[in-house]
Amino acid sequence: MTEKPKPDAEQAMRDWWRTSIIEMKPGVIRYRGYPIEDMIGRVSFAQMIWLMTRGELPEPREAALLDAVLMSAVDHGPQAPSIAISRMATTCGVGLNNAMASAINVLGDVHGGAGEQAVELYHDVTKRIDAGSGEESAVDAALADFTAQHGKIIPGFGHRFHPIDPRAKPLLELVDRAAADGVVSGRFARIARLIEAALEKQKGRRIPMNIDGATAVIYAELGFPAPLARGLFCISRSVGILAHAWEQMQQGGRNKGPIPRQYIPTYDGPPQRPVPAA
Amino acid sequence: MTEKPKPDAEQAMRDWWRTSIIEMKPGVIRYRGYPIEDMIGRVSFAQMIWLMTRGELPEPREAALLDAVLMSAVDHGPQAPSIAISRMATTCGVGLNNAMASAINVLGDVHGGAGEQAVELYHDVTKRIDAGSGEESAVDAALADFTAQHGKIIPGFGHRFHPIDPRAKPLLELVDRAAADGVVSGRFARIARLIEAALEKQKGRRIPMNIDGATAVIYAELGFPAPLARGLFCISRSVGILAHAWEQMQQGGRNKGPIPRQYIPTYDGPPQRPVPAA
Amino acid sequence: MTEKPKPDAEQAMRDWWRTSIIEMKPGVIRYRGYPIEDMIGRVSFAQMIWLMTRGELPEPREAALLDAVLMSAVDHGPQAPSIAISRMATTCGVGLNNAMASAINVLGDVHGGAGEQAVELYHDVTKRIDAGSGEESAVDAALADFTAQHGKIIPGFGHRFHPIDPRAKPLLELVDRAAADGVVSGRFARIARLIEAALEKQKGRRIPMNIDGATAVIYAELGFPAPLARGLFCISRSVGILAHAWEQMQQGGRNKGPIPRQYIPTYDGPPQRPVPAA
Amino acid sequence: MTEKPKPDAEQAMRDWWRTSIIEMKPGVIRYRGYPIEDMIGRVSFAQMIWLMTRGELPEPREAALLDAVLMSAVDHGPQAPSIAISRMATTCGVGLNNAMASAINVLGDVHGGAGEQAVELYHDVTKRIDAGSGEESAVDAALADFTAQHGKIIPGFGHRFHPIDPRAKPLLELVDRAAADGVVSGRFARIARLIEAALEKQKGRRIPMNIDGATAVIYAELGFPAPLARGLFCISRSVGILAHAWEQMQQGGRNKGPIPRQYIPTYDGPPQRPVPAA
């Protein structure tokens, strides 16, 4: 057992937590090199979100698109598990941060992951086009691959509650305008619409783009990697999660269950029976 | 700026995470000094829980009481927010560990804290008795103090669903038997019954001891500090949380909300209105 | 057992989840009465956060202040437990949403609650002034009360790492400008400065306002109830939490512990000992 | 819009939360048909865990094996992210339940999933044997398949810290004894040893079975489906998580970061730069 070279222990500790996001010294905070005191009042929240996750500040019109997409997905009401969980948690004697955590935690592959998956799907289509495939056959091949791997639910298209998701059209219009202005390419809006058309042809009925499909278009247009589509959705939805926790706190209640207490869940297990002798 | 003394950096790092619970070296794991290879098959799960939280191994009959109390509180059905959250989370595309975490997280002051509060209440009574107060006046004073600080819900007594909680009596019987055998003193069982009697006198009707009141008796008899009553309840309830997550996983479902989708929550906010011009 | 009146069951279910935040029907989503399709591209993320938590849309200059305060608190580096947790969680095979949840969860009374407590402290001062007390004696009395109840750490003032928190001054300047423009009253900025002065007099050295004290001024000026200061901090900090999770994901690593693996934590428990015979 | 048939609303609500785990009525709690008052003091915690997750009570010797496996995995010290998170969370002003939740939450695919994956691997081998393959070629094929899909880290074998994991051997001995007594078949212990031998042959050095490989043998022998191996690990590890949270609570500290405050993380991003003009 030779002694470890002591001068390295401190460096090892520092490097274990190395980051290129934030530089800290007593009295100094810089994000990606920008001193915080120069940013406050000049850099918007949406720009900061971009800087933190991407490394550089966006153009103002890029930031406006990001701002819009964050705004559009804040809430889908108490039937969304995340929102119900936030409200129930609030009545259990935990802090708002805890209620938010229990709720954000369930924004998983099924509840919060559709945006991420849709970005991946769009990227798969562009990769095929870039490799020489025609647009429509690229879409068909990407959809076939996706279905083979993940089943028939295509992320970003169709909604079990809304025949037409009212959020998709205005989001797409923002992208179209941004593309006309040269802020984004418009490529992913086009691909998403081709997917919509291909699905209609396949199924014989419209499976319209939903919020996840539309926000994924914007995230892809703005160059966000797919996993960040999920991460940013978590930030967006945390607004609704907070608002409902707060409303529930004002309504009061203790240990609020999912349904009123007098409606006892159906039991379909074995009838009463004696514990066998040891 | 003088340089920090380098030789201390490694020690500082090690000491930052110092513990008297577990000793680790390559090939070596000892809990409180006991080598794990000597424990496996000889030390029970309940004994291990005791050792980890208390520092020493319990007597077998103490371990049996702890085992019984952990067994008694595993589940209270899908109307408990923790259980509903576990089931809903499971349908959102997260792992069992995540579903369990979102659920355990809500075992807060209101949902999971009654056992802890009941232990504190019992300790308050004993402190008053030890200071010379008579038993009944100690109980009355402790209840009056508690009510003044926390309101009229006395932790461990009364149940909003069960007129009589079927778990309290058999748990108390275990304590009585253990007290008769000299395993515990029986002091806290006596205090809990005095509280029950005092409450009946005050309210003019029975407010019978519930699961939290009875488990708190056992935790207090066994010498567990009050906060561990909550921590151990979390371990106990995590069994029901897991079982329901697993059952839900087999039932299937995606983004399971608290009520069937066709029953849209009542909206009682402002009617439709136009967004004001910017 | 008389049968429950059936026609009420559906209403009971709907009312159990009643809300004035969001109105949902197939194809319809309205927040506080505003149709989402009219909001997208016209209402900013900061305005939406305000609408969701407060019930009405803010003036643009109010929204700008809220935007600035959200921007200012996104991150404090990997030595903050929340940030370290986010990075460690990411290496454990969970989703970004789960890493964010574990991290947001710890923004409790000590880590994330200072803003909420500072708002409460400011409100306590204003209440005393409104009841006829002079400003300085109101501040002294509020501080004395706070210290008596919670100990000597005054939320919002002093920082264990920064001799002067570089975020406080520019935030206060924003408030001063907004007060000069009549957007806010400036009352809470004045109170916070009085507290700073009182602390200096008491302690004989400056305990300068920190980020929590400054953001609390803005939340109070904008009329946010104290608990929302914590909730909004969670949204703000979730940006840093996401950025660090994402950076860690790109750095890679599996089961990243708090310090490099070769630096084994100090063990200070009992030495090796045999398991006693059963 | 025809009105929904009212008599069904209550039933729909009850059925939405149907379960075969627990039957609840006022004054009545039955788990899988067994009245709780008959179970307390007669059914052990390990038996209860089995009943809740499997549907029927185990034989006492099966319960003893389950008890042993739960006991064996409670803790791996503060370098495990779950344990460090629990300790850090405790210093942030959240409850023990919240600290436990943040920690259990990270027992994901990498940190807590190896047992589940090992059970799946063993099942894959048995499926191949049952389909007529020889034992060794079944093992080789299963390993080749696993590596192709998931990479070269074989769950349950090898340990980055322990050259030999001291927990594996005593756990395997328990299985051998149980197999000799006819409690379990011993089939999965045999398969696990064949995997160990195959890995040694492949790599030219021993990759010894670790805790996850050994506990997976027991879970498989006892008939637990693979996902429950992860769920039960969460229950086991939550003991260590609680013990460390409690120890940290007694050590004190506020906002405990991963390393002492004076060791500032290395910053490797852009140097200081001015915020560009808007």
C-alpha cells in the first residue's frame, strides 16, 4: 500500500464535480462566462434556459419561440396523473417542493416523454433524407421502424381526449412565421406535416398532430437534442403542477385520495379466509 | 490568499462522509462492526433494521415486536394518497423505484407523521410524570398543550374511516404480552390507554386508538426516537406501495388519472374570455 | 345500509377534482377562461406563470420583473445539494424527469425556503407598521420575534460562501426602477434595506442581503403570497438542475458517488466484532 | 350528447381503483382475504411482503430465504449515490420521508436494476435449456445475446470496488442448504455458477458473482418475477437510506454539499465575457 500522492486529492475532488456551466468564487457567479450582475434585467428567463442547456445565448427571436413552447404546455388538468399527484401530495403534510417533485417524477416515457420521442422520430426522418431517401419514403420507413420497435402509438400524433388538439395549430403557425423570417429552417414543421399525412393515409382517418408533436417541431427547429425536449417539458409542466398544488392548499383537505371516501374501491381478490396455522 | 494545506484534502473528503454505520474496504463490508458474511442467515431483516438505526442488535423478542409492527402497517388501500400515487405513477412510464419514490415522498406530517407525533406525545406525558405529576394530570396537561399547538386532531386516536381500527387491539395485546414477559416496560401502553380514556371523557364519546397510536406505543416501548417512527412507517408502507405498483403494472393502463376519463373535473373559474391586447 | 343516491356519484367525482385553473372539454383548453389557441404567441411564459398561480394576467412590466427574478436564481453550482443530486441521479439509470424530481425534492425549508421565510418576515414588518409602529421599531420587533422562534439565521441576509452576494444589488436596482415607474410600491425594498441596516447595527458588521432576500423583495412587491416564493424558486432552480443533469449525461459515468471511489469515507463506529450467538 | 347512464358512475369510480390486494370496509381490513387482526403477531414481515406481492403466504422456509435476502442488501455506504443523496437531503430541511424518496428514486437501471436484469438473464438461460439446449451452450448463447443488446457489463457479476463481494458466498450457501432441504430447486444457483464459469473462460480471469447476482438467484429460486427483484431491493436498501438519514440528522449540518465548501469545483467553460448588447 503506497500512499496516494497527496497534492492530487484536492484536484481530484474539484475535478469530480467539474462543470462548464457555472464558475463560482466568493463574490463571483458567472454562467457560461457571463457575470450574473451583468445578466440580471438584460437576459430573459427563456434566454437563460437556453444558455444553461445549450452553452450560448440565443437570438431574441429564437428565445421567443422557446418562450412560447414553454408557455404552451403548462397544464392539462387534474386528470393528468402529474397534476392529480401534485394536488394529493399537498394534502399530506409535505412542502410545495415535495409535491412538485412527486409530480414531476412521473413525467416519464409515457406521460412526459412523447416530445422527446417525437424529436427522435423527426431526426430519424431527416437522417434518411440526408442519406438520399425521398421525403415520403423516408417518413414511411421511419414510421415502420418506430412501430416495429415501440408499437402503434406514434408520439406526437393523436390524442385520447381531444379529437383535435387546440394547441398544435397555433404552435405550427409560430414556426411557419419564424421560418418565413429565416429564424428557423422550417424543415421539421414540414416533416411533421408529412408524418401527419402518412398516418392519415395508413389509418384511413386523421390522427392530428398534438401538443407533443408540435412542441417537438419547435425543439427540433431550435436545435435542442431530443432528451432536452423532455427536460424542458418538465420545466413547463411544473408551472401547472405548482398552480394546482397551490389551489389545493387553499381548498384545504387532509390525505385527499383519488375519489371521495365513501366510494370504496372494488375488491376482486380471495374472499375472507383464516390465516393458516404456523 | 494563502494556499490551503494540501495534506488535509484527502482527510477532509473522507471525513465529510464519515459514518459509524458501515465500514467499507475492498472485499470488506461491516455493519456496526459485524462482518456481513457472518450476518447472512443469522441476523433477521428486523434485527438488521434495528442494528442499522440503533447501533446494536436487539434481543430476539424485541426484534419480534419490531417485525410485527412493520408488518401491521403495510397498506391502507387505493384511497390512501400514497397508494393511489404509486399506481398512477406506474402507468406513466417510470420504473418501480420511481413509482415508490413519488409515493413514499407523500408520507408527510399528515399522511405518515402521526406515529412520530404520537411517540412525542407519549414522551411528553412521561416527562411530566417523571417530573412529579400524577398520571391523569400529566395526560390532561400533555393533551391540552398538544391541542393548543397543533389543533384538535390527536395523533394516534380516532379514524375517519374505521369506527374502530381493527389493528390497534392485536398490537396492544402483543405489547401486553411482551410487558408480562419483561421484554418491555408496558409504560407506554398504559399511557396510550390513559390518553384514550381522557379523550373519551373530554369528548363524551370514544375516540379509539388507531394504528398510529398502537404502533407508536411499540416504537416507544422499544426505545425508538420519535423521528424513526416515521422512517420505519415509510419502510413498512413501501411494501403496500410496491404491491399496488406491481398490481397496476399487470392491469396495464397508460397515464391513469384519478377518475375515468369521461368524468371531467368541475371547472369553477372565470367563463371564456378574450386575451387582452398586449 | 341504505343505498347511496346514485345521481350524485358522477357529480361527486367531478367536484372532488374541481378547479378554477383550467377548463377542459374535448378540443377545448382554457386557462382561467382564456382559450389556449388565443394565448400561444401572445402571452409570455412569465405571464402564464403569473396567470396560473394568481388568477389574472399581469401588466407587461410586472411580468418583466417576474421574468427577471426567475432568471436570477437558476443555479448555484455542484456544491448545492440539489445540483449534486441531479448530477448523481443522472448516472443511476433514471430519466431526466426523475433526476429533476430527486433534486427539486430537497429544496426544503433550509435549501429552498429562505425566500418564503423572507417574504413572511417582510410581511410581519408591514403588519407592524400598518398597526402603528414606527419603521425601525417594527423591524427590530420583527427580527426579535423571528430570532426567538427560528434562531439567529435571518432568511435573506448573509451568505456562507459569498461575502457579498453579487445578485442582490442588480435585483434591487430593478425594483427601484419599477418603483420609480409606478409598477410597484417600493415598500418592501425599503423594508429589506431597513432590515439590512438593523442587522449591521446589531451584529457590528454587515450581513448583506442575499439572493433570497432580494427575490423575496420582488415577490412581495408583486403581491405573491409567501409560499409561492418557494414554489417559483423551484421552477427557477429546476433550470440549473436540468442543465447539470444534461451536462452529467454527456460526461457519462455510472453510479457517480459524491467523491472519487478511492477516497473511502471515514468509519468511526465499533471495531470488527463477532455476531453474537442467537 | 346523450346523458351517461347515471347508475354506472359509482361503479366506474370503484372499479377504476379495483384491487385484489386489500379489502376495506369501515372496521374491516383484509389482505388477500386474511383479516389483519388474525395476522398481527402470527405473520412475519417477510411473509407479509411475500403475500402482498405474490398473492399467497409462503412456507416458513421460503419466508426465511426472503428475509435473508432483504437483510443482505441494506447498505453500501456513502459512496453509493442513493446513500449520499439521503444524507444530503436530510440537511436541506425536508422530512425523513422526503429524504428517503429522493434516494430511493435513484435506484434505477444502473444503481438498483442489476438484480432485475440478472433474474431476466437466468430466465433466459432456463428458457433455452427448456427448449432443448445444453446447459453450457444455453449460458453462452444467453450471454452473447445479453452483451449484444446491453454491452459488456453482465448484471450480477464483477464489482468495481470489491475484488470478491463478501455477500455472494454466504447467500449462495443459504440457497444450497434450501435446495438440499427441498425448499427450492437449486436450478438458478447452478445457472449462476455456470455463468460465472463461462465469464471466467471468456475473459481469462474471474468475474465473481456479486450481491446482485446472488440475490437474483434467490429471487428466481423463490419464483419472484424479475421486476420485483428491483422493487424488493428498494425496500431492502431503504433501511440503509433511513439509517444514514438519521445519522446525518444527528451529525447536523445545513445544505450539505458533496464536498467541503472550500474545495470549489473545477470550471472548464468559457472565460469571463460581457453579455452581448440586446
